[in-house]
Amino acid sequence: MPCSQKALLFDIDGTLADTDALHLQAFNKVFGPRGHVFDRARASNELMGFSNASIGERFLPDEPPERRLAIMDEKEAAFRKLVAGKIKPLPGLMPLLARADQAGVPMVAVTNAPRLNAEMLLAGLGISDRFRRVVIGDELSHGKPHPLPYLEGLRSVNAAAKFSVAFEDSRSGVQAATAAGITTIGIRTSLGHADLIEAGALATAENFDDSKLIDLVAATMNW
């Protein structure tokens, strides 16, 4: 079947909702006693957007794989406890999702977060039913910054990269989406304009109310 379908593809953490500060708190709770303390800048460079597998390999190199997994699970449990009841969508997100639904444009969530986190966040925002597919990087042979998660997202809704738009807040996410050939808008929740453009974003926006973001999506979707 030829790929002619449009699609909108979204990262979750830091893109649909600004959860980075809570992730940072959870990382420091679990990793601090192990000698790794992160501020916002270091977390943006070394944690946000990366898969748990790659984070475990980098910061827990002396631990056996099963112990790394247990430590990362501990961090994610701490995050879920912190974020429960505190999930709010970025401004402008809900109108954009409604417009896509009205136009019949499928939406896909593409994340390096564990599935339990992803499903909790989507449910907390009340938008689980908006997404045709939730693609989890750690469930594939490669996570972000490899393009495979975004290629899988496109494949799942029979979409073509040239007709689609991705939204990302991390370097690894922008790199993954642009490597898949998708027009990518960087969301400035944790990184600034220059960093996101350098990673490959075509444009950046503070949130989904940004007029340039709205115009770019409308032009690509032909709304």
C-alpha cells in the first residue's frame, strides 16, 4: 500500500506536558546516593530524551544488567508518584488535537519512556484515545536518537514523512524525527531555540499556542 497519509507525531514528556522538573527530581532521588547529581542543564544534555537502557549503561556501568533495570524501575516509580495528579497539557495542545481529529489526521505518540509511564501520562491528560499508536523506543531494536521509533510511528498509520509533522523537546528526539525525514518542531520546555535548531528542528515554539507553529502545521497538513 503506498504511503500517502498525513500524520502528527508527538513525543510525550516535555512535549505534551512539561514533566522534566519531576523527572529531574526522581533522577536525583535515586541517582544522587550513587554519586550522580543533575541540575536542569545537565539533565537536558545527558538524560532527557534518552532511553532508560542507554542511561543505565552510561551511569551504572558497574552494575549487572538486571540491577540496572531494577534501579531504572525505581526511578520511574519515583517519577510516577511525583507526577500523579499533576499532569497538565501544554497551552494549545488540546485545540491542536481537536483540529487533527476534525481533519481526520492520525496522531502517534513516540517516546523513549517506559510504556507504563507513557500510558499514565496520556491517561492523566485524558487523551489516550486520540492516539492510534504509542511507540516505545525500548520495545524496538533501537530507541531515539535512531530514527526507527519515528519510522515505526509512520508505518503504523501508513503515513509518509514528507506529509507529516513531529513535535519534540530533546536533542535525541529531534535527531530521531529529522533522521526519519519528518518536519520537526522543537518545543522549548527544556532546551532553547538554538539547541533545538542545531539538533535539526525546522522551527521552535514555547507551546502549541505559538502562531508560527500553528501556521507551519496548517501549511503542512493543508488545513
